[in-house]
Amino acid sequence: MLSTLIYRSRLRGDIDDVGLAAILARAQQRNAELQVSGILLYDGSQFLQVLEGPLESVQALFNIIGKDPRHDFVVEMMRDYAPKRHFETVGMTFFDLRRVRAHTVLKSVIKSSVVPFNLAREERVYKFIRSFLRRPAQPHISQQFQPDAWRVTHSQARIPCKVPSMVRDDCQFALQPIVEPLTGKIKAFEALIRTPDGGSPAAWFASVSTDELYEVDIHSKEKAFALAKEVNIGSHMISVNLLPGSLVQVPNAVEILLAQIKRQGLVPQQVIVEVTESEVISSFDEFEHVIRQLRAAGINLAIDDFGAGFAGLSLLTRFQPGRIKIDRSIVTDIHLYGPKQAIVHGIVRCCSELEITVVAEGVEKVEEWCWLEAAGIKYFQGYLFAKPVLNDTPTVSWPVAD
């Protein structure tokens, strides 16, 4: 099976013409041995390379490239399969953009292709090459991405807290902060539901009968608000998850929430209700009506797990939440995958125009945080900064510049 793989990488440090020639000679030899053909573009700081050949050979070569210490930020842009190669010449064709004009390169690339000119213009391979040649002059995000310049240190929680004494015979909650790392501030705490023995949300929901699910879901939130009061979150915000069905199917759901909030000494403005994108909302009209009630009462709205389901854009256009949380499936290893990066760039631009706060959840690596921070995201949640702690606030690890 023939495979096409496109990646982008960043040169580490400086390289002179002699050093570059040595790299190219070795790459030519290695590509030929593996029966891999390709195109390599270099602009003085970044590479874009197209590799084509047998699937196993392309993957083996990409594994070697990823371990080469002379460059980093190796980002997979596209992986595809085809009945034949775009470029027949085994080895590698190199273009130094410091010395050759972009339009000349593009002509040469198309001329060396086996794909007819009128079809080549629509091929994704050539679109990636054109985009690299025509990208804006301002620094690319890879030049702002500096994970080696940071380390994350463990520090004490900023909020005095105590273990609450309230009885929880049916459910408990674990608190995890949403943080603004570069300012060292906690934005909010999310209350994550747990079973009586500390089990997962999935285990807790599995223990509730279908007939009682929505009622139990909405009434359980008072324990989250009570926990927020007992650990003294002060003026911080508290975020709770609710099934969309709980808001629609339970009569007077908003009034129930408001009463819970008042009884625990909180105010509606410091409460965030998160609804997950992954659950199908069968009746948009009823849901929209309840959301209007929530907002009119001062309660904030967030879309959780954004990007994990199929209703996200519809929710975004119809309900205008104050914040969205990008799902961890997109966040994980985002510094390595171009498609994920393109999606996040689109989300950030869209939310910037709509004045919607973006939170990245599930962040576990410094590289993930650094890339997302460089992309314009300020708020984060994940094990890199703090793990959820049952019935208490956790300590927070903050990034420190080396």
C-alpha cells in the first residue's frame, strides 16, 4: 500500500550550508534505500516535507525523523493513501526558499508531478505546499512554542480549606481547578460527581435508574454547592455538569438550582452550568427556553467536551455560551498533529469574535499547554496543573520559566 505523509518541523539552532548539504545527502540516500520519494521545502527556520512510498517505509522514516535532535516541533499535517505516487523520483527534491521564489518552486513541484496540472491544483498535497509557500510573513506559532523554557512546580493551594463533615450517602464530589497559568490564578473549580466510594461519574450514573436519572442529577448539585461553601471558594466560580435532559425534563429545573444556590450562600453569577456536547439534545426549542431562564437568572453556561460530539456548532450558534471547553481528545498531543491544530485555530478565532472564553481540558503535558497558550488560549484544566481531589480543593502546580 502506498502512503503519503506530510509533516512540518522547526530547525533547532542555526545551520550553515555545509551542514544542510550533509543532511540532504544522508536523507537522499536513506529515502532511496526505503523507496521513498518526496519534496522538502526549507525557509531558514522551518521544514515542510512530503514523503511517499510503501506504508511501512514511510512510517519507519517518519519515526527516524521524529528522533532527529537537529529539529523539533515535528507536526504531522496529513496522512493519506493513493494508488500511485504524486512524485515518481525516488529520493528527495529540495527547495531552499531563501534562494528560490515561491512561484518558481510551485511551478517546479507541479512540473515534477505525475498528476495532470488541472487535477494537481485540487490535490491536498499541493494545497499544503501552496499554503507553506504563501503563508503570512508574521512569525508562525511554532516560533512562539517554547516548551523547553518552562517547568511546572508544585505549590500549595491558594484557598484555605477543610475536609467537610456533611454526610454523603448517595454521591460525593471531587474539585478540580480551572487555572490561568501565566498569572498564577484559579479561574473556577469544577465539581465532578463521584460514587460514595469515590468511583467515576460513569459508575455513579450507572447506579441510577433511568426513570430517576434526571431528577437525581439535578438534586445532586446541592451537594456540590454545599462543598463549595465548606471549602470556602470565596468569590471563585463553581462549575457543575448537568445532563441537558435534566434541564428540560425536570419541572422548574432552574428554580430548583436557584434555591440550592441560595441555601448554600452562593450567588447565581458565580455558578457555571456545563452541558456536554456529546449528548444528543432531542428538542432544541425546549432546551433553548431553559437556557434563556438560566441566563436571565444570572447563571453562566458552558459547553463541555466541545469537539467530541456532533452538536457543538449548533449549540454555539443558538445558545451563545459564555465559555466552551475543548475536549481532551483534541487537546492530547496537539503539538504533534496538524489537523487538531487547525481545528483549535478555528475554535479560537470563532470564539474571539463571539467573546466566548475558551478552556482547554485534559492537559497533561507541558508541550500541550505551551502550544495551546501560543495559540491564544488562557484557561486550562488537567493533571498537569491539578488532579481532582475528593471533597476538597487540590494543590496546584504552576509553570515557572527556566
